[in-house]
Amino acid sequence: MCNDYRLEVDIASIVQDFDDLKIKITTPEGRPNVPAREDIKISDSAPIVRSVEGERGLGELVNRRWSWPGPGGKPVYNFRSEGREFTSGRCLILADGFYEFTRPEEPGQKRKTKWLFTMRDHPWFCIAGIWRDSPAGEAFTMLTMDAGEDVAPYHHRQIIPLARDRWADWLDPGVPAQEVLKYLPRGSLPATPVFPPSPVQAAML
């Protein structure tokens, strides 16, 4: 599952994109300081846009912790979406790439191959998430579903990057979750190796 993602796009460009989609973004805690980051890892603080109750087309841009402690203490950084409606606490997680890792294909090779997934048609995207208060403070997690065609060769589950025209719907808890949490068209999430791939993996490219 996704335990590492990337955000190198500046906040000004992100806010402008939301404005172009007629989604008004407020910064109740001041505009977050978001330096370009190649690796955002579990428990790091990162920017999200969360819904504002009773206000469609309005979101709050805040920095929050990725993952909250589960019942046994393990971090809840991914959360299954199937069969759930998420009638509160929805958020959009800002990213321009996410990573998956595959096991070595060659005997004696120990290092996993790290794959970067990006959005084919836009420099950045939003991942469907939820946020909640927790003993560690307010935190968010990424929603997941069975892997679609782009991710299935690398992992059996995937996080859910949303089509741009569904961002406002995800921020509106009145829109049923399963109407929004859909696969993108095949080819939308190209993967490139960050660590050099083996010959077998290279043939998948």
C-alpha cells in the first residue's frame, strides 16, 4: 500500500487550479508553508483541503499529520473505502506523485524497485482521504480500493486519485461516496522506476 508520496508543486498554483474549478479555498490557519518534498512519509505533516460542513464548493487548506494511531498503536495511513459512505470528515490530499514498491525479481537482488505514479494529463492531483481527531491530534488517511489496471501490475490495492471534475463532489458529503470513488481511465497513472528496474521489470514499461 502507499506509504510514500510526493508534492513538489507550489501552493499558489494549487490554489489557482481550485479557483479555476470554482472551488473556493480558505486558509483558516494562514497559508501553509509547503516546501517541495520528494518524499512525504507516514506521520509527516502535509497539506490537505478538507470540506466545510454545509458549504458546497468551499474547502479549508490546512497542514495535518498523515496517519493516526490505530487500536494497537500501528499508524492508520490507508483506509478501505468499500462499503463505507464517509458522511463527514472528507478531504483531498494534495500530491503530484505516489510510490509503490515491488519485490526484487532477480536472485540475490535485495533492493525493492520503487515506482513513481504521476497523473498523465495534469502536473498534480488530489487523492481521496478522510481526516479525524485522534490522540496524536487531527490527522488524515488515504482511502483505498482494489487496484485498477494501471496499478495492478505493482500492487493488489491502490489509493484513489480523483478526476478533477469530482473534487467538489468529494468535498460534499451529500454526494454518495461510491459515485465519486471511481477508477481513472486506463493509462491515466503512468509509472516510472525511481530505483533502476530489473530486466523483467523493465519489460513491463
